[in-house]
Amino acid sequence: MLARVTVSLIALGVAGLLSGAQAQEKAITVFAAASLKNALDEVDTAFAKATSIKVVTSYAASSALMKQIENGAPADVFASADLDWMDYGVRNKLIKDDTRVNLLGNRLVLIAPKESKLGNVTIAPGFDLGKLAGDGRIVTGDVRAVPVGKYAKAALEKLGAWSAAEPKFAMTENVRAALTLVARGEAALGIVYETDAKIEPNVKIVGAFPADSHPAIVYPVALTANAKPEAAQYLAFLRSQAAKAMFETYGFRFLVRPTS
């Protein structure tokens, strides 16, 4: 009986030590635009190695993530693919506005499946996207809310190509979903970010949208209103020379002067 009691006490002691260690483990939660995934995964790993702070990142459309934050989801950092959803968070006091920084830039491109016979396309006023798609579908993020879709619609409207192409559009929940449909050959064309196209070997870029055809593609990042103190370290790391090198490897433009 004494042996059993001793073993039980040891087990309880070990359990207590483990729970104490777990309680001391520092971790932050990041909500980030889907297009950031590959680059930010690498940045997160480097940050965790440098600080011993674990980063748990949730990727989705900026619109969906901000709505989750508004509904009480426990995020410490928000990284958006456009200014509008960050502005929304500021207006609704969900974001610490004084921590906000416009970190990255990107380009909007037209993609086709790798095996498509379509060659390079000049995207300019008078461009007929509907005709280019033939009997196939065109995919991008939901033009009503998802940043890539909003950029795409703005560009096509300015180029005079939206009304003819609109019936052939299929809207997706985020940019990576559109990328996947083109990669699988389930859509003839897609409008995504240049960085997305670069990480998917089964698509090819057939054209780039003029920068002046849509609002500038900017990725702002900021702490949420309820961010843990450790999140400030993460935000600082995103502005570092090390993070800059990683983001640029994936094709993002770094919009701030690196801090170190």
C-alpha cells in the first residue's frame, strides 16, 4: 500500500511539473491573409527559434479573419492583404492603431494551368478576358469581400473588361482556393497575387495587371486590441532585416526600412 501511495505522489509531482512548464510556455496567435502562408511560416519558425515564443498562425481571407476577431476569436496579431479590413478593425476598436505598419507589397497577375496553350497576354484597356477564357471558368476571391477579388474587379472595371467577363467568374473563399482550382485544371484562368503563382508549379503567369489599374496591394500588420505583451516582439521581428530577406525570397516587396 505504501509503495502505491509513493508512486501516486511521484506521478502527481511529475504532472504538476509538466503543467507548470506548459503554463510558462509563451505563445501568440497570428491571423494572416492566406497569400502570406509560405513566407510567414518561415518567418514564424525563425522568430520562435530566436525568442522561444511559439507562434500559432491561422490563414484565411482577410475578411473572414477580421470577422472572427470581431466575434471574439483570440488573436494577437492581424496581417491583412488590404487596407480596408485593417481600417475596419481600427474603426471598431479591434486593432491597436498605433502599432499598425504597412509592411508588404504585391502584384496582381493572370494565371493559367501549366499545360495551357495560352501564351503571354498584354493586359491593357480593351483587354477581353471573357473571350480569353473561352468556355472555361475564371476564378478569383469573392469580389465583394476578399482582397484579391476586390483588386481584380477594380482592375477589370478600369480596363473595361468586367461586364463581359463577369458571367464566367467563379468566386472562392480566398486566393489560395482560386490558385488550387487553376493548378488542377478546373479553371481556365485565375487572378491571384504574383507571390501565389510563384509557389505553385502547376500554374503559369500569362499576364500582369498594370499597377495603376487597381488600388496598390498593401499588407498592413498590427496588434489586436487584446494582444499579449509578447506579440510586440513578433511585430518588431516582422520589420527586421531577417524577415525582409525571407519575404523577398517569396516575391513580396518590403515597404518599410528594416529595423535591424
